[in-house]
Amino acid sequence: MPEGWKTFTTSDGKLAFDLPSEWTVKDPAGQTPPGGGVFVEVRNPAGKSMATLRTNMVVGAECLKKQPYGMYDSEPLPALKQSGSTPRFTFESRQDDTATDPAKTTMLAYGITSAPEPTGPTACPIAHFFSWPPSGAMFGGVYNPFDTTPGNPPNVDTPEAYTETPEYKNIRAMITSLRPAG
């Protein structure tokens, strides 16, 4: 764990992750799924949402339309392996060629996924869900290069540049530290 960080363990005692000590965790961050689970949100000191973690999620979706994509970062997470499947952390994008607002043509998100890694020029929509008992979980967030609210890195206009910021490096370290508690 990096110096100056703390460990958070979910209220059900099943998962833990490390985060910068100045960041806060809202627990619960909203309604939990029917049948239990956890829902927490991690925020930086300016109040910006860095990521959310939810368990007991319904996972699985049909891929109705593939879109051009970008993969900026990917790392397997063996600590979260379930039933022979090893999820991975990704930072990726999808291009919506039908959007007319330039701010909505590209979606950028980071998180943990059990979805197969895309191949070829197009991919299914971003699905940052991973297998976790009893059904699935999610731990991730979105990056909006057009967001100028306080607490955002200034002058970061490409996903490649964002991966070099302290904010991204902290988010990545936090999400990839997710592990079974205990």
C-alpha cells in the first residue's frame, strides 16, 4: 500500500481496497440491490466522484451494436478470479458516431471487467462488471475530459495524457487493490 493511504473494508466484510487517506468513502452511497450487497462511492477532497463499488449486481448484457473503441490501460486482477475467469482493470473508450454533441461522441471509463478483451476495430459497449458471488459486482468510474469542476486535473484533453496524471494513477492503484477481505 502506498504511503499515506488507508484500507476500506466493505460493510459485509467481503472486499477491501486501499485509497488515498484524504479521499472519503460514502457508505452506503444509495440504495443497495435487493437481496443485499454493498454500494459505496469514493470521492476526492473536492467532492468529485472517483469511483463506485457495488456488489450483488445482475450482470450480463447483449451486445446489440459494436462501436469503435480505444484501450488505454489493461491489467489482469488474479486476486478476484472466480470460476476460472480472471477479471481485469481497464481504461477504455467507445465512439458514438451518431452523437451530434462533441462532448458525447466519446465515452471514457475505467473499472474492472470480466468481459472478453476486444479484438478488431469495434467492441461491445463498455461493461465494467465482473463475476463476484452471488452474481456480480462493479468498481469503476467515468472520465470526462470536458468536466471543468473543481478537483479535476487542468488541461487534460486526451485519455493518454490523463493516464499520466496523479488522479488517474491514484484511481488505478485504488481499483486494482480490490481484493477479498481478510
